Amino acid sequence: MTILSMTDARQDFTSIANQVMFKGERIFINKNNKLAFAVIPIEDAKVLEALEDKIDLDDALKALKEPGSISLKEFKKKLGL
């Protein structure tokens, strides 16, 4: 894991981008000696997005099973759509 200060990252952004894009590295950036954000390969970002989508879907399906839940079709009818 590579950790850089914001100042160092700003000065060497092209090198950071190349490390991430071509070597698949994850680069962590500090601001005021605290981790602030990371630069990650697009594949990692896609995995995170898919995981978030799965969690959202699981939560939605769970909510549909709760008492008082109605289907989308019923909801649209209720709204007159």
C-alpha cells in the first residue's frame, strides 16, 4: 500500500495514474496526516459499485416483505400513474 501526502500526489499525478492504471496499485492520499482518499483501478471501483448495488437490492427485497409494503404496480395505481 502506497501512502502519499496531498502535496506529493499533486506534484506526481501522472506517475500515480500510471501506477494505478498499469500496475493495478491502490494509492492512498493523506491530508493533514490523515487518510483522505484513494486512487484505485477502475476494476476496483466497478466491484465496489456492484457490491453497493447488491446491498441496495437486498435491502429493497427485504423492505418489500415488511408488513404494509405494496408492489410498484399498486403504488403507481395509488398515485394515478
